[in-house]
Amino acid sequence: MPLRFDAYLKHWASQTNSSGFSTEKSRMPQSLGLVSILVRDYDEAIAFYIGKLGFSLVEDTYQSVHDKRWVVVSPQGAKETWLLLARATSEHQISRIGDQTGGRVFLFLYTDDFWRDFNAYKANGVVFVREPKIEEYGTVAVFKDLYGNQWDLVQSAAIKSAK
């Protein structure tokens, strides 16, 4: 028999501290599942992420109740965090397309082979605004998506030294 809501709340309260976090030592792990990115048009965004960056189309489902599509893409091999391509529908949302972080790097795309991906992206017409640089943490370059959001393409120094 399922817990009634009030019984559930009482049980939850007994298992959490005042901030709402579990008091048990072995909490269920958390992860980010989706990150929303505002797009002007679903199909042009899909073309960029699939065609230029080589991402996979995870889902593209029309939701008639909301007259929108649920479009999810992911980098090759991604296991946890995927991108939800969210079509901007209000003037405020439209004004944020391409500038979701006020000009800072928005997303960090990790790779196991920087030069393979850098060269493939350049060949596909992806615009890099900062050329490759070797830093303590690895090799990095900054590119823009089709709307202007900045991304870091990063290969960790740990991966590089393991090869």
C-alpha cells in the first residue's frame, strides 16, 4: 500500500536535516540529466548539433498539449548530461538566445581526443573564438554554437597523459 502524502512527509522529515538533505551516509547519487538551451528553431538547432558537432538525436517528440517539441541531443558517448533544445517562445526568452550566460563560456564539452574534434569542427564550419591553448588542466579552445553561446572544447591533461 503506498504511503499517504502526510505519512511520506513525516518519513522524509525523519530522514533529512533542516536543509532537506539526507542524514544517511550513503545517499543516492545525483547528476544533471538535462541542460536547457534556448533555440530559435528546432530543426536548425538539430542540424547544427547533429551535423556540425556530431551529437546524437536522443528524442524528438511533439507535445500537442503545449504545441512544442521535446528535443534532446547528446554528445557521442554521453551517459549523464544531455541538452534539451528549448524553442524560445516569449520576447524575454528570444532575447536570451545565444547569450544565456552574459558572454561567458556556457558549456564545457570534454573529449578524449582534442585534435580530432577540433579539426572535425573546423572542417564542419564551427567558429572558434579562442584558438587551442595548453593549460595546466588540459588543452582547450572556445567555439560558438549557431546562436553565439560560447563552449569550451576540453581534453583533460589526465586523459592526455594516460594515452
